[in-house]
Amino acid sequence: MNGKMLPTAADLRSALPALRRAARGARRLQRVGIPRGCLSGARGARRAMVRNAVGCLPQRLTIGDLRRVCGGINYPTLQRARADMRREKLLRCLGRGPDAQWERNAG
């Protein structure tokens, strides 16, 4: 800022990308059914977010779809949640590799 109470136009322009990223992240959380401020550090909270995201995505999905929806979740957590759901027979793998399709089972 320029030392006054009001920010300059340049200050606002420089803050705009960060504000857009924050808004995009909040919309992403709401899309999978997690209200603002509810993603805690409690054990299993991020895996629960992945499970909600799988329920909101189409019947067939890829890990890339999950990465887009769950932007704040790291890849190993996505893999663990997906493996848990596979063991519980909630997901079924339809292929191999990074573009493999996964199908939600009724259950």
C-alpha cells in the first residue's frame, strides 16, 4: 500500500490472483458438500472429503477428476482414500495407468 488508508489500483491488481484462487478453493469445497471453515485437521477429514467428492462425480471417474475437485488434497492421500474405497468394494478399477477409469459401485 502507499501509506494511506486506501489501496492503490496497482495494489488491488496484485492481490486479485490470490483472491481468485481462494474463491475457487471455497467453491470447490462447497461443490463436494463441505461448508466453509469445516475442513479441519482432524484425523480422516481429508479422506472424508475425497469420499464426498467421489459421490458427487459421475459414475465413471479418473484420478485426474478427483485431483481437480479436491485441489487442496495431496496425491498420496487421494491414492490411500481410493485404495480404501476399493477394498470396501465402493470403487472398481476399469484399467491401468494414469488415465485409468474407476467406477462407483452401488453401496
